[in-house]
Amino acid sequence: MDEMTKARLTKERFEMLKEKAYEVCSTLRPYEWYYDGCPYDRSGNVRKMTLEEFTEISYYENPLEEIYTNVSVATFMSGYGLRWMTFGEYIKKEVEDEFNNKYMDKFYDFDEGEYYSDEHEIAEIEVEGNSEEMFDSFIIKNKDTYIQLIKNNF
């Protein structure tokens, strides 16, 4: 994959990130995780945050990694049936899903079950690797905007 294509894909992923972060932060209510005392499952549960709890966490460097959604995913681990997603995890998952749905067929041959070439596999990994750093720096830089959007959901 040439540098121009890689730069275009990175820019497109960045635009998806901005859209998803805005969408999630302006629609989801913040939750906090707690252990619910179940002796055979340590998944715990989530409950709606109070405005005071939210305000306290909003001062963290990257609060979207500390504030939970009410979205859970199966862990397939004994004793930990579910894992509750933070705002940050949920946004990242939404961006990755949208990006992969749009571009995976260009990198991956579903009939053969393999990447078209090693070059494409490496390019896919490089683009993915970019997203974690890009996400964190973007969210930290714009955290006040996202905190205000979430605060409006109380």
C-alpha cells in the first residue's frame, strides 16, 4: 500500500472517530461499574452515575476510559461472563467496525480466508496501530467538549 493510500485511510478513520465520539457522547448516559456480590461471576454490573460522580471523573486525563456504558460483551472466561465497555472502548469498537465493514473486502479474500498479500496484511496492521494512538490523543485534546456532551445526558 502506498503512502498516499495509507494517509487517506488514516484520515478517513480520523473522520469516523470524530463522528462516532460525538454521536456516542451526545446520546449515551454514563454508568459506573460495581461488583454486585455474585459469588460465581465477577462481571459485576453497571449503574447510572450521579452528576457528582461524573464530575469527579471528568477531571481525569482520559475520562472516557473510566466512564462506562451499559453495553456489555461476552468474555468467554469462567467467572467473568461479561465485560462492561467504557465510552472509549465503545467508540473505538464502533470506529473499527465501520472501517472494517467498509474496507475489509479490499484487503481480505473471504472465499480463500486469507489476505490478498502480505503487503495488505502489514498495511492493515499499520493502519490499525495508528488508530489507538490517534484515538487517545484526539480524545484527550478534546475531552472538555466530550465531557460537556455527556453532561447534557443527565
